[in-house]
Amino acid sequence: MTDKPTILVSRKLPDAVESRLSRDYLALLNPQDRQYTTAELLDKSAAADVLLICHTEHLNAEVIGRLPGRVRAIVNFSVGVDHVDLAAAAARGLVVTNTPDVLTDATAEIAMLCMLGAARRASEGERLIRSGTWNTWSPAFMVGTQVSGKRLGIVGMGRVGQVTARRARGFDMQVHYYNRNRLLPELEKGAIFHATLDDLLPRCDFLSLHCPATPQTRNLLDAHRIGQLPEGAIVVNTARGAIVDETALLEALRGGRLAAAGLDVYCDEPHINPAFAALDNTFLLPHIGSATRETRDAMGFRALDNLDAILAGAAPPDRVV
């Protein structure tokens, strides 16, 4: 028998994180990394004091209402918490935490990769090489969009947005941004603030989304707002799929209103609309914004710092609810 608290872990975590977790707690791990069904998650929660979950687990109000009474907290291995009904968690008295700060650089790198990949038709080029069908070169071959010197619009100038802006300046891009509040000059670093999306969008050769998914930002980039972008603009999304109206995005890509899109996130992951893959002007990644060894370890340790605080009766550093 052990008097250690029991922690249900929904997915396979980095080895170093699981080692620390197992040292300090009774950890119910998922070594096969199989995504649990809702029924399985609820069944396994019967023995748990805390749930340590990822964005792949969707805890809506109904699921939270069915959690066993012994569950005290939901510790997220993610920054975004749109997969958890926060109001329902608060009503149940559950503590909810996330892992901010530590994945900023890695996600900004992916934003730049999506921007470059979409602009320079990287997916098309790689397919030609892998299929062995590249057989010519000419001045008209594989002509894309130059990134250097262009105008970059950023929606959501938080941690990731600011680092993306810093990386973009290395390409001599002129940074514009929309945010709930204007940044201090020392954080703006010359970026141009726009108080409304209507003012920002016409000035974006590239648009990069970095805001959280909330009821207010769902389908933020819809047909109307896509229509406000300059002809031939390129859209990048490394935040959350729900921010974009995918039907409107696909229509704009098919019709040439947008030159391309670079996406790391989608509305119904991992069940991505196959229409995206059918288009040549999309650069697509499987939600790997934080997927570096350094970042995933840091996310795990940040989650465990929150867990330690909760179970010690202290305030967790990254409490959301």
C-alpha cells in the first residue's frame, strides 16, 4: 500500500518527466500512448486524485460532471485550455493549470517554418523529389512568394507572437499586430499596432495567428475577414484550428484569393479535412509546434511544478481556474 497521491496520465510523457512523476507519486501511466475514449478516461479516473492530460482529451461539462469526487485538479500538458470546460471545472471546485512560457521559441520556429514552407511551395517541391517526377527547370518553374521585406500581420501579440515578430525581423519584415491591448514600446520593438482587425488585415502580405481559442475567437478568420486581406496573401496558423473557418479558408485557397496557407493546427484533429491535402498551395504539419525534446521536457516539468504545488496545498504558478 502507498499513501502517495494517484495521478492519472492520459498520454506518454517524456522519460525524464515520467521518472520524476513516478518517484513522487503513484502514477497511472499510458506507456502505449493510446488515446483513451471518454469512457476509458472516466473509468481510469476512479482511482485518481489528479488528472494530467493533454489537448487530445476533451473534458466538456458533461465529462467534468461525471468525474469521481476524489479528483481534485486537472493539470494540463499544454498552454491552450480550450479542451477543458473551465466554467464546469470551476463549478466543481477543480483546480486547472497549464504550461505557459516554455514552448514559446519552439512554436515561433514552427510559425516561421509554415510561413516559409507555404510561401516557397515546399510541399510541392518535396513531392516532386520524393516521387522522382522532377525532370526540368526553367525561369517559370516553382515560382513562389518572397518572404523578405514583406508585411507580417500578427493576431495575438503574446509570448509566441512577440518571438515570431522577432524572428520575422531577421527577414526584414515589417511587423503589424492586433492585440486586446497595445504593448509597451520596449515590447513592440517597432511593430505597428492596429486597434481593430479591420485596420490590420488590409496591410498583411502574411497573416500569422497566435491568439487563444475562446468563444470570442472561434472562426475569427472567416470569409469576410479573408476578403479584407490583400489578394495573394498567405495565412499561417500555429495557434488553434478553431480560430479559422476552414470552409472559408479552403474556398479562398481554391479560388486564388489567398496564395497559400501554412497550418500546424486544425478544427477536428487528428481528423483533418482531406481537402487541405488535395491542394498544392498548402503546407501542412501535424500539430508539432512544441515538438522539440527541450520543450516537451520543459512542459512536463512545468506541469509537475503545478502538480507539486496543488498537492502541497500551495498556489500553483500557472493556475487557470
